[in-house]
Amino acid sequence: MAALGEYFADRQHAPSEAMWIALRAVAETMEEMADGTCPPLVHLSSLDPGVGKTTTVIIFLRALLASKVHEEVAALVCVRRKDQIEAIVSEAGLDPADFAVLTADQELNAVGCGLPAEARVLFTTHSMIEKRCAKSGSFAKASAFLYRGKSRAVRIWDEAILPGQPLTISRDALASLLSPLRGRYPALAGDIEALFTTLKTTEDGTVLLSPRPRRGPWRWSRRSPRGCR
């Protein structure tokens, strides 16, 4: 945080007290990731653009690489566009041996050490994460993002993130699930039948929450007279 303060001072950038509290929360969350004490959740910083979130990430990466205590800790930085990778790499001034780039652009991939599995910091894009996870089935099984065979402790997703993809089905398709589920999963079939009945009289645009054990609720959004999401 001291290095971040000096960086901002040199550029005459003066965040408010509330902004500093939020930026410190970002840094502390990344530190907890590096220390292995961060809860396995999606941590969101909703600060406005230009406050200093990306700069905080850059300063943190420098500190991580310089820390003797965290020599085996690796980071994954995911951004929306490839030109953002170039900007962050240029601003961070990282040693090429410490980072690698994994995108669909082979020229950009040549920046850094060129060995994603051996780089302490790996830069990639949203689309690359989605493609590799779709192929492997989950992030944990996407070997392209591992560091020496292990998952990277620090995972940073710059800009918008959607923790899941929406699935849309028609009300009629929902009803078609009842017959195959009724025998083996009667409780689930009963819940689906209740939802099917509720949707018949639900106004368009209504959001319904249907409890799902252990993993949080499904979020149903009535979008049209015939569909739900």
C-alpha cells in the first residue's frame, strides 16, 4: 500500500478516503490468496473505472514477485482484451522470465518467457478462460493455467465477470422433465411441477428464487409468456 501511495502521488492521483479503503480491501484479498487464507469465493470490487484497481494489481504483482516468503506462489491475470495485457506488462515492468502470455495471438504469446507452466505470472483473456474451461469441463481441470502442475493461488479477473452462464428453457420443456425425474427424484420433480404451475400466472419480468440445497438458489427470471430463465 505504501508503494501504491507513492505511485499515485507521482501522478497526482488522490483517491478519497472511501476509495483508499476499497483499494486496501483489494490488496488484502490478493494477499490472502497468496497466503492461502482467502475463502474460495468470488470477491468483487465495484469501484468506478479510473480509481486504481488495475494499478493496485500491478503494484501487488511486483510485491509478490519480490517476496521471499511467496517464491512458490503464482498468479493468473485475466483481462478482456489483448491490448490490456500489453499495457499491464509495460506498466508493471516485470522481468520477462517471471511472466508468460496465453492467448490466440502467437506474436503476443512470445512476450515474456514463453512458458506458461513455468511463469509465476500468467496473463490471459476472458475468452481463453472460457474456451479452455468449456473443453476441460472446469477451471480446475484446465491444465493450461497451472503453475508447475498446481493451481495458481492468486486469480485476478480484470473488468466484468459472470460467475455463470444463463440457461434458458421454455415452460413446456420444463414440464418434459417431470416424467423422467418422477421415479428416481420425486422431490425434485415436485419442485419443478410447482415452478411450472407458478409460471403460468407469473407476470413477464418477474424474478423467482427457487432454493437449491448446498450450492445456493437457482435464479429464475420470467422473460416471456412461454419462457423462464
